[in-house]
Amino acid sequence: MDTIEINTEVAGNLQKRKKFLGIYFACCNVYGRIYNHSGTHYDGKCPICLRRLKIRIGSNGVSDRFFVAS
């Protein structure tokens, strides 16, 4: 059996997961993800028509991870 070794920086990056929301873009009947890069909101766009979507993060928000954008 072969052993593969990676450095600790790479291992740490593999453990970090990008925060995202799953979005069904009803405008084009397609699924996509939008990502949280700022810590204050999720930002993305429809992969087909490029319609922009921004979802703010708040203390009174919901814990759902999948939404429909219409």
C-alpha cells in the first residue's frame, strides 16, 4: 500500500469547508450554490441568466440551507 503525505497547511485547508446555501433558481430551472465570503451575507448569481442574489445573515434568521429564488 502506498502512503501519501501532505503538509499541515494543506491538511488544514482540506478541513475548512466553504459556507454555502443551496439555491434553486426558478428563473432558469437550475440549482446552484451561493457562498459566504464576507461573514455578513451570502452572495451569488444564477449560473444561466446571471441574476444576482444576496442573502443577509442575521440573529433572527433561519437555519435552513436550501432555498428557492423566484
